[in-house]
Amino acid sequence: VNPIHKSSPFLQHFPFLLLYVAIVFVLHEDSFSGDERRYYQFAENLTNGFYSPSLPDFNLWNGPGYPIFLMPFVYFGLPLLSITLFNALFQYLSIVFLHQSLRLYLSPKTSTFIAVVWACYYISFQELGGILTESFSLFLISLFLYCFVRVNKKEGLKWGYRSGIVLAYLALTKIIFGYVILVML
């Protein structure tokens, strides 16, 4: 997909990226709440060469997928806002990859309509301002879907490898997907 082409889903859905950035600016607080501190702490641990402290403080409540993404922000001491702005990008990319996945099976109008319905799913907006895995996971799910349907369209084994890598990273990010993979096997 050429992201510059006028019918590109990147351009079609670009207004949603602007909306999501605005939502991030409204919802972002420059402090930690809930799980945010734990994700950030795991990223700090990874930059220091370990993931969890040793016993008795051993902690594996979260997978390392999201803390791996956070590592550069922690290492360079970037502001927390820079992390949450990526939530807007991940949410936007989830729309684009959903659109592209649907486009392989549906008409352009139908795939655009469904992608816009997904883009307007306001419940996901509430997580945009935090350092949480939701937007990142939605991006990975839509990217996995895109890679997987490309495999089903017989476009080559490389898409099978890509979908496997994305699914593995999703399982590292949201542990529940590890259980889903085991059940599927």
C-alpha cells in the first residue's frame, strides 16, 4: 500500500490519528496510576539487564512485550507524554490494518465503514492517555489479522512467518494470548 495515494487507508483514516492525539493530550497525566508504574518498572529493569527481581520479590504479573517497547523511552528518560502519544499511533494503525484486512474480502465501502465503526469505538479512547497495553495490543491484533489473511490469500509463506512473529509478540504483551495459543493447539 502506498501511504501517499489518495485512496490509501492511511490518508482516509488520518483524521482519527489527529483525534486520538487530541484525546491523549486531554487524558494524559504526568504521573503513574494503576498498572502504569509496573510496566515502567519492568522497562527500567530490562534496561538494567533483568526483568524481575529475584526471590522473594519475584514478579511475573505481566509479560515483557510492552516493557520491551518502553525500554527506549526509559533509557533516554523521555517524557511520559511521548509514550502515550504512541497510543494514538497504535490505535490509528489498528484501524488501518483492520481496513486492509477487510479489503481483501469486502468492498472498499464496506471495509471503510467497518473500519470507521471501529475507529469510533469510544470505550477504547479512555486508555489512550495512559501507559497501558490496550492500544498496543489492539495494534498487534489487527496486524496479526492482516498478516494471517494474507497467508490465507496464498500470498506466500513469508506472511505465515510474520503472523507467527506478531502472535508471539502479542502473547508476550498480553499473557492471556499464550493460553489462547495453547488451547488452539
